[in-house]
Amino acid sequence: MSKKKDFKFDKRADKYDEEFEGKLSEKFYNLVTENVILSDGFNVLDAGCGTGTVLRRLSEKCEINCFEIDVEEKMLAQAHKKCPDMDIRLCSCDKTPFNDGYFDVIVACMAYHHFPDKDKFAAEAARLLKPNGTLYIADPKFPLPVRKLMNTALSIHNVAGEFFSADEISANFAPYGFEKTSTKSNAYTQIVIMSRKAMV
């Protein structure tokens, strides 16, 4: 089977924030900013950071150590401009250079549905998070018929991408030691909040 194509943002990176996709993402940014719980000194990773808006806003809430990763070079160039003091790296979300148990919080905002191997990302998130660390997945919320239609279309066109309900997202992470603590939603947005269970 041929490798699935992915959405590419390189050609739109310099105008992403001002155009339709960036404006659409505003509700997701707000949902994350309102719901992520932080304390001073936390190590926070934005997986699939895009232009860096999420961590820039979270960094205004607390004195946190900020790390951003993405596979799109031109999106990261925008993130560097927006967040010059943050640790920003070009790498996939399922194979990162960070040490085990390094992060207190991992956020994936409008990125999870793009990840080509969601099991590998779940395993990597489990490796990276401290015991009782928190994972936040903010992704679109669609009714079941719409999800099925969109997922079928993506599959037919061999495009990497798949949309899930909040329950499906939490079920995807359960085998890797995560437990859903809560979900929040508003219109077409949702955030699934999961804790990495401490190993006994």
C-alpha cells in the first residue's frame, strides 16, 4: 500500500494566521487556553505546533518552559518569529528527541487528526509525560454521519487524516496508560483531557 499523502501547509504558512484556517483555529486556541492547567516551572510540549500560537498564549498564563515540534518547516519559521525564546524543533510527533518523563503537559491542538500513526503518537506521549502528567487533545467535533463521510473521503483519496469523537480519542489512548479526566466542547470544537496514570 502506498504511503498516505498529508495535508501540506508550507505554501500557506506566511498567511496562515490571517486567513480562513487561522481564523477557524481561533476557537480551538481559546478552548485550549481556557482549559489547560499550568503551574510555574512546568515543561510544556505543543505537538504539531503550527505557527506557535498555542504556546505563546499559554506562556502568558504562567512562567513555563515551552517546547514546540512540527514537521512543516515553513510553519516552524513562523513559530520562530512569534516565539523566539522557545525551544522549537523540526521532528515528527511520534519520534522526538526528548528524555523520558520530561513533560508535565502535552498539547495537540488541531493536529491530532493529521497524525499518520496515532498509536505511535500515543506511545510517545506516554513516554514523554511524567506520571500524572496531562495530555490535551483539541480537535474538531463532528456528528457521526459527518465523521464517517469525511473519513471515507480521506481514505478514498489516500490522504492521512481521521476524525474521532471524544470517547474514541480517549479509547485510542487507554492502552498506553491514559485515563480520561474530562472533556469540554463548544459548537464544532472539543478538548479531551487525559492523565498519564502513575505506574504502581
